Amino acid sequence: MIYLPVTLLLFLLFLLIFPFIRLAITTDVEVAVAKLGFSPGFALCGLFALLLT
């Protein structure tokens, strides 16, 4: 019986933290791709294509 509230709390915590995790990953990918010589827009398109597949 105690597992449901804990699981629900962890899920809500994940939903609150997920946008910040996604922003950090996006920023890291932009920096890495910019160092390779590609544009940041190309980095975002590639990242979203990777996340959607």
C-alpha cells in the first residue's frame, strides 16, 4: 500500500525535473555540435529527430 504514493511522488518529481534535464542535454549537444563546425539550429534539429525516433 505504501508503494503507490511513493511511486506517484517520484513520477511527479520526474515531471518537474524533466524540462531542466532536457534543457541541459540540449545545451550540451549544441555546444558539442558547434565545436564540430555545424550550426546550433542543425544541432537542435538533429537532437529532436533523435528524441522522436
